Amino acid sequence: MDAKDTPSLTLHQKILGDIERKIVSGEWPPGHRLPFEVDLAKSYDVSRMTVNKVMTQLARSGLIERRKRSGSFVSLPRVQAAILEISDIEAEVRSLGRPYSYAILSSSVRRMEDTDVADCDIPETSEVLDVTCVHYAGGVPFCIEERLINLSVVPEARAGTFETSPPGAWLLKQAPWSTAEHRIFAVNAVGGLPKLLNIPKNAACLVVQRRTWSELGPVTHVRLTYPGEQHSIVARFAPAGPSSDRS
């Protein structure tokens, strides 16, 4: 490499690093439109070709999306969750290189009611902690968590404020589960969902509904609602055995 090439390489790395930091830090949140290439070239005093190479590299890494006649935009977070795992939402978000945060929307102790989901398996006479929170990826709503915790099995949750740790992460540490069940289905964003998830009304949403049990009985019932375009479910499995002829 000769001396003439060195400044170009250094500037390429500088522009790439500057943009990556703004995206990962959340300064440029998902959906943010980046400056046009000609404007970036002018602000860094480089050729447009240098900027184009940076944008190509960012697009290949999945940090930005390039749209014809519209410009380049910070990519919306996409995550693949395994069906047979109970994952930590914070870990999901951080795996995308996004800053994580959450907020409690409501939390109260009450008795089970007729309006509660019929298949939650928590006895009708039980007291539950009913908590709802929203998880964020880089300041953008990632999913809504609606959870019932059986206080007869996890009495410690009664005093839980979840100021420093969300309910799901707290339960994984405080109340180890022995059995779990997942139901996965799609719904349209109606009611308060469009506002909470910052998506259009009737947009597709992916719901992961989960029940867990311990040796003492049913622990929790949770409904996690994700914007459908930003989430996918993946299961990895192997053949049942050498005698299996199912495909």
C-alpha cells in the first residue's frame, strides 16, 4: 500500500466508525434516515465513492437498509427466538447491538378473574401479581410483556417493584421452572397496541404466549407481543430416530 492510499483507508474507517457508533448508541434510532451520500462526502471532505463503500459495508452488516430514491435508513431490529427456549429479552436486544431498557406500565396484586385467559392454569382462588411492561431496543418499542405471577408459588413477587430487573429476568433467577409451554400465533394491532408498539393500526403482530410450572405448581403466564415485521421464530431439531420415516 502506498502513502497515497493511506488517508483514504483512514477516512473510510473514521466514517464507518462514526456511523456505527451513532447507530449502536441509539443516537440514530431504527428507522432514522442517514444523511445522503453527497452530504456525507461533503462533510468529511472525501469522494462520494468512499462514502458509497462505507454505506455498502453498513448494509452488508445489517445496520442500515438502502432504498432506491429514498436514501439509507437505520435497520429495524430483527431477532430470531428459539421456540424451545426461554430467552432473556434484554439478551435478545443486546445481541442486536442495541441499547436495552424497559418501563413498567402497570403492576398490581389481585385475585384471578373470569376475564383472565382460560388456559393460564393458575387456580381461580389464587392471588396473582398482574404486571405489564414495555421493552425497548435503542429507544424503540421491542415488545409488550403482560404477565401473571402466581403468588402462592412465588410469594416473593408480592414485594417486587422490578425497578432494576424486568419480571421475566427476575423470575428466571428466583423461581426456576421445570416445565414450560409455548403457544405462538399472530394478531392485528388493535386497542392500545399500535400506540404502545409505535406501529400502524391493524399491523401484524407476533404473540408468544407462555406458561411455566415448578414442582410447587403453575408459576406464571405471560403474553409477549412483538411487531410482526421485526421478529421471527426459529426452531432447530433433529430426526426423532433412525426408525422415523416422517419428513
